Amino acid sequence: GDKVTLVLKNEVPGTAVTHGFELPAFKISEIVTRGEKPKVVHFTVDKPGTYPYYCQLHPGHVGGQLLVEPAAK
């Protein structure tokens, strides 16, 4: 039930000025443009796990995993 805030800022060099951020497990899909104000995304995590994210515009460019660990007891 933790609330999460992500600040998405595009600093990827190259000719493409837009990149995406997609986190399917939380139904998040954003387009982030280099040189523009960062996008801020808020969501609630309801269970531990490893959740992949990627650029839906260029899947081979940017990607990783969001790791959510169980709360310490």
C-alpha cells in the first residue's frame, strides 16, 4: 500500500527527442520529451515483486525493472 512518486526526465542523447516510459503492471504509459519539464507519476504499490518497465517507442533503448520488496517487520 505504499505510495510511489516517479519523476521522469528524458536525458537520452541522440536524434530522437521523445521516449516513452511504460510500466504495464501499474497501467502507466507516458511520453517524455528531452528539454521539457519532467513528468511526475504517482501510483500505489500493493504487492512485492519485480515489475519491468520500458520505452514503448523504442523498446531496445531504455528499460529496466522496478523492484518492490516486502515491508520490514
